[in-house]
Amino acid sequence: MSAFFWEGNEFELLKKIEGGKALLFISEEILNEIEDVINRPKLKEILRTTNQTTSIIIQRIISLSKLVVGLRLRENIIKADQKDDKFIECAYLFSSLAQVS
């Protein structure tokens, strides 16, 4: 989210993705979490002041991403926050697909 509102490392990575120098992989679960975060009251004001909308950001993310689909992992990897397992799952699914290609 930071890449869409402020300059910094995240913004630089977004520029690399847009320039084809890096790839962005995403799962449906990650996309759902991004949408939830964007809709938090704290970000509503930032959206307004930057002339962006939730749908603009979501569409931009979708257009830049490679969707990774597959089975969920059976065990909880990130003990501190199980909801973050979706990021490990996305990376695992991508690496599994990359080995097949």
C-alpha cells in the first residue's frame, strides 16, 4: 500500500514492476486483504487527498500481477499471525509452478 501513497523502497519496487524489471505475484486471499486495508477509515482520507479510489488501486494491482492459484498449505507456518500464511502460500505456489516450467 505504501507504494501508492508515498515514495520510498515500496514505490521504487512498484516502478520496477511497472517497468518489467520485477514481477508481482498475488493470490486471491492477498488481494482480498489489500482491499480490506484500503477500505479502513484511516486510509479513506489518504485516498481522497491523493485523488485515488479503492477500485483504481485494486485494478492497478491486478494489471501488474500474476495471479497464483492453488491448494492451501496444511500447517500454520507463521505462528504469530496465521492470516499471514497466505504470503508464504503464494511464494510456495509460485516456486512450485516455476519448477514445473
